[in-house]
Amino acid sequence: MTEVTPRFFEDYAAGQTFTFGDYAMSEREIIAFATAYDPQPFHLQRQPPLHAAHHELIASGWHTAAVTMRLLVDHIVPEEAILPSPGCDELRFHRPVKPEDRLAVRLTVIDARPSQTKPDRGIVRWKVETLNQRGELVMSLISINFFRRRVRETPSGSSRGGGFVDPLPVSRPGVPSKM
Amino acid sequence: MTEVTPRFFEDYAAGQTFTFGDYAMSEREIIAFATAYDPQPFHLQRQPPLHAAHHELIASGWHTAAVTMRLLVDHIVPEEAILPSPGCDELRFHRPVKPEDRLAVRLTVIDARPSQTKPDRGIVRWKVETLNQRGELVMSLISINFFRRRVRETPSGSSRGGGFVDPLPVSRPGVPSKM
């Protein structure tokens, strides 16, 4: 999958799933990320000291989270319709990520509801699952997202939503899974 | 504060707070992180296009999370006693982080309890708050951490906990706040 398909709030419905991505985790990148942001021995060294909690090199969980974001941006985050996220819940690291692992994302729409206070947007909750090349779950989280709604013509002929107009036809939200 | 003070499970108690760090967010680093992991226009450009959700350059939330981890590792994560974290809850982005912001962390111990199943460790929940140079909250999360317990001599004279021995005297957990 390379196309961004669901874009506006109205494109999302509970139960939709999308699977995408193939991100190769290199030893070099694992060590570079950890050197900058999570310099614990088992994120920096092939053979961490014996007292370390892991005895092999594994990726920082925040690195796995960052790669997951990259896969979301490349494959599904709609630049014209997504608004800043308030955050996420239940971020969990299930299995270590190691050099040469290849990561993909499986996204499931939990629910989608219009904002009670802002008519130009809706709230979509995703379950985001990061999988390795064996299909094993390595990370998961519940993401809270605000999406713009499509601009509708009002009876007076003016549009709401700040003047933004959706310029493209709507494509079907279902996207073939690669995994 | 530059010393790592609380190290083992026994050093933690509900209500303790620690404040540390002074991480300068540069425009260059904000753009480099986003180029790799979160290439949305408002994380890449000083002047994002008008349709973008933000009209100025702000750091990726995952970048702020990674910097927060760096401050935790530099100031409080005890290499000899921390075990892999199962994850975190209630990750929230409260305010944008912008170039030249300086970030610090305020950590509050929510609770600390022995593991019911593994006698060598305990579970400590932290509230982690990331603050900017004005003391404004930019990010928060609840972190779940496993810490090793100090090795105790048993009546038979053998030690439990896999042979790891705490080699250093215990220092007082209270650490002066810098903020």
C-alpha cells in the first residue's frame, strides 16, 4: 500500500483495518537513535555488560514508536485533514526489536465520533499495532486523532470549516493488506 | 541535579518529586528528527503551507518524548537496577514545542509496590511532566517501571536476586529541585 486513502473524518468507521509498511531496523540506526535519546547500554552495544537488563542490542522503545509514526505518516496520515493529536494511551512494548527486524503497522479504527464542541472536526481512535517480519506484536498503542470534516455547503451557500475545500474525489476507505 | 539518586525499588515512595534537565531544542534538530520520523509540514518547515494544522514550525510529539527519555536517562534512570518498561499511559501533548525552547522534566512517584510474582523486583509508577523554560507543561505521561530490589541476605546465607549485589551505599532519595 502506498496511497493515503481515508482522509477526512467521514472516511473512518469502527472496525476498519489497514496494514502497511516495511521498515528495516539497522544496527547503525538503533545505536544512533539511542546515542541521542536513550543511551542505556542495551540500546548502544552489541554485547551489553552483564548487569544490564538485556544481554543483546535492542532498539529503544521510543525509537520503535518513532518508526511507527513514520509508517503512519508515509501511509495513512492525511496532510490536509489531520489536526494535532492530544496524545495516546496504553503504549505497550511487547517484544524487543532487534537489528535487521522489519517493522509494519496494523491499524484498526476503534471508533469515530463528531466533536461535540467543534463542528469542523471529529475524533477517531485508532489501535496501532507494530509488527515484526514474523507478524509478532512488538508495540501497541491507542491513538487519539482529530480529523477535519469535509466542508459542506450550507443552505445560505457559504461553507463552514474555515474555507478549506476538499479538492479530490473520495476513494473507498478499504485498502488491501500487505501482510 | 546531575547525580542519579534513587536506584533500587526500595528507594522509591509515593509523593517523591524530582526536577531536572535543561535540553535546548534547536530548529536543526527539530527538522532532522521530523525528516526521519514524522515528516509532516509543520515539523519540517518554518512556514508550513496554509492548509497545515500549524502555521509555524513545532517539534514532533515523538521528538519531545524522545528528549524526555534522554533527560530521564541522564538524570534518574539507574543503569544497574532498571528493567525493561512495559510502557506508559496517558501520553498527552499539552503545548507545542518550538525552536529554542528549553525542556526539563518533573517526575512524581505515584506509587511503588513489590511484584506479586517476581520477588527480585518492584513496580514504580511515575508521572512524568515535560516543562518548557517558562515552566509550562508541554507533555505528560504515566510511566510504568520495573526496578530491581536490593539483594538481601537470606537466613541460609545465600542471596536472592540472581547474584547481583548492590555495591554502593544508599543515598537519600530526596534531590533538590533546580526549577
